[in-house]
Amino acid sequence: MTLQSEPAAVSMPQFPDSYWLRSTPIPQFPKLLANLETDVVVIGGGITGIATAYLLAKQGVKVIVLNAGRILEGTTGSTTAKVTAQHDLIYDEFIAHFGEEKTRLYYEANDEALTWIKATAAELGVDCQLSEEDAYVYTSRDDYVQKIQNEYKAYEKLGIPGAYTDTTPLPYETKAAVIMKRQARFNPVPFLARLAEEIIRLGGQIFEQTTVVGSTLETRPIVRTKQGPQITCSHVVSASHFPYRDLKGLYFARLHAERSYVLAVRTKQPYPGGMYISAEEPKRSLRPLLIDGEPAVLLGGEGHKAGQGICTFQYYEHLQQFGEETFGLRDILYRWSAQDLYTLDNMPYIGQAWPDVQNHLIATGFRKWGMTSGIAAAMLNTKLITGEKSPYEEVFTPRRFHADPSIKTFIKQNADVAMHFLTGQLETPHKEPEDLSPDEGALVQVNGKKAGAYRDAAGKLHVVDTTCTHMGCEVEWNEAERTWDCPCHGSRYSYNGDVIEGPAKEALAQVELT
């Protein structure tokens, strides 16, 4: 009798790459090379920054967008791009912490953002795979059924169009789900690339490869860049993920960064439609899309604190296993990961950054739901700049502090930072640079001191000081992304030390081998 071997598992792409960023040509913009004046400087070229600049430019406000790298290549280009006000199991929790009125306003702000995206895509005629879908939070565990039921009761209190069900169209057992009706999904890159073109048409300016290092706190602030040129303006909007002046507002202690992972796959079983996220851990997120005109599915989840994942390839492998067990996989077309920030109370910080400074605004802490929260932030900050009233100002104000849950989260979060700071200082590497194989990175000993080394595929060594330039924590090697990640505040660096994600502004120092 001949034994038949099992078919080989589909292969994982060697390098991370976002389908959204490969799907659409993104316009390129110059570096800032000269001093300028404008009304508003927007720092950050993701969904929040581009939408803010577009809304301001439509009202005749002179606006300049500054981005440290290429626009859209940060978190916006690595999202799952669900356009929904269903942000996991959040409404029952928010009612308990903030009351029904503020929770209803949170929903309405995000629902308005959803409506705005639909209307703007239609108005501009953007082909961005925008499609309506019902959104589900589901559970496969008996002990989560009551939480799902409580969330549906919160929907009823708030007047959110929804439903409760014991079953879902998914091809595996689920115990309960709460549905939010008529949500949406899209490809954010063609949508935002078109908005960027509109910003230029309306008289705005966009500069790439231009890193902001600070600003004055005057009536007419001066925004300083790492490259030297400065911009004088009336308002500054920080839409760059981590606020660029995090020390003044202690944002480093009020935010923490988490990473999550995505596979774009073709499946053996047909996808049933709808968007899904599991209530329990590990998170499992699903949504359909088209790749090269053929149906595909995004499988997402496996979140963890930035810089604190061990063997980061395992997160992709867990998603692959989930896909194989549920739908069966024909191909894994793309893999990528994203990073987002969480506030102390899970409500975003949007608005006036500091109590004593009215013309500096921020938008951060979207908790992986930036497609609607980013637009809601753009709409709110635009109104604050133009002097319009908004019912959402007090809901999202960064100046708020709620004893429950903020104090508990603050203590836990900063104890975690202290622990990682200490363990990083004490960690002793056991490898030498010459021990590394091609495409391998690790902590190593160099001249009796700790360093970080990566040997690229061509065999060249890249050696850096592993002390994060933000606040001195020790970075860790991220195997799946080939990056150095800080476990304290989420800064990330390329293998040769360049800053990929803030709050760090300076690159890791180079280490010379002797």
C-alpha cells in the first residue's frame, strides 16, 4: 500500500507587504526645502492628516501637510480598512464609564465619519472598492455570550441599528453575535490619494521626507523640521500617531502601542459576506476584498504590545492555521502588520493638546479603528480651527481624566514600562556578529557591550546601538518585520536604525566593528 503525503501548506510571503500600498500609485511630493508661512500645519500624512487638510482646504484655509516618510505608508496603509462604528465590544463599557449621552455621541461621531466617506467617494468618483457590509462581533465561547447580550442591550439604549443572533454565516461554530447594520469596507489608498490631489488643487501643499522636531508655543507657532526649514502658522495639528511633543502632555505615559497582523488570502471555501471580529482573544478579524479582480479575504488579529512579541512570525503562522482550519487556503498573497495606540480609557484623544495652548491640536489613540475615528478627528479638529461648535469636543478632549478606568490603566501601563526598562538593561546577549546567518538579526556582543546586528541577504552586517532614542529603553529584534522595536513606548526602527514609528525622532546610533 502506498502512503499518500499530505499536501504542502501554502507558503508565506518572505517579506511584509501591504496590498493596499501595491494596489494604487500614490502621488509623490517634494521635501520641504525653504521657510514658509501658512494658516495650518498638519503633521502626518495618513487618513487623519490628509482628511484634515482636505476639509480645511475646502473651506479656503491655507494648509501644509508634513510627513516624515511617504504619505499613506504608515498605519493607514496597513489597516484592514473596515469602515464601521462597531469597534469591538465597546458600547456597554463606555456607558458604564462615560454615561449614555457621551457614548451616544461617540457612536454618532463615527457614524457621521462613515457617512462622510461614502458621500465623498461618490462625490469624487473614487474607485476604492467601497461596499456596504453588516459588521459582527461574535463569540465561540459560552462565557462570552452574556457580554454579547449586554452589548446588544447597549445598542438598543443608544438607538444603534443592529441585531442579536445565535448563529452567523461563518463556517465554524459561533455561540452569539451582535450585528451593526450597513457598515462598509474599502481600499483607503485610492480614496486618500485622490484627497491628496484635491488638497493640491485647492491650494494646499504636501511635503514628504520632512520630519518635525518641535514647534514654538506662540500665537503664531514656528514648526521646526529636522532638515532645517521652518513653517510659521496659526495652528498646528498633530495627526502623526504619537503626538510629536509627547513630553509636554505626558502622552508617553497616557498611551501604549499595540501591533496586529494581517494575511490576504484566497480560500477554498467561498466567503459568506459580512465583516467579523471575535469578542475573545486571540482576536480573529475577517473581511472580503478583491485582489486583481478575484475574491480574497483578509484574516487579521494576534495583537500584542509593540516590542513585546516573542518570535513575531508565530502571529502570522497562527492566522495561517486559523485560515486553513476554517476556510482552507489556496494562496497567501500578502502579509503585513500594523501598529496603533490605546489611551487610558479607550476613548481617542482629539482636540486641544494642552490646557494652556489653544492652537495646538492632536488626534491619536484610535485603538485600531482609525478609518472612522481618523475621519471623526479630522472633522472635529477642522471645526475647532474654524471656530465652529461641535457636540463632540468634550467627549474626545485630551484634557479629560476618568478615575475609572484611567488610574488603574495608568499604574499598570507604567509598571509594565518600568519592568521592560529594567529587564532590557540587564539582558545579556550570547551571540557575536559573526554568528549571524544571512537575513538574521539578534542582540550581540560587540567589544564587550550589547548591540543589535542584522546580516542582510547579501551578507552585509548592520550594527546599531540598542538604546531607544526616545527615553532610553532597550529595543528588541522583530524577526517578521526586520525591525528594532521598543517595548516601552512603541518606537520602531529599520534594521539600520532609521526611525519608522515615533515617538522617537532620532535614529539609533551606528556601532563600528573593530
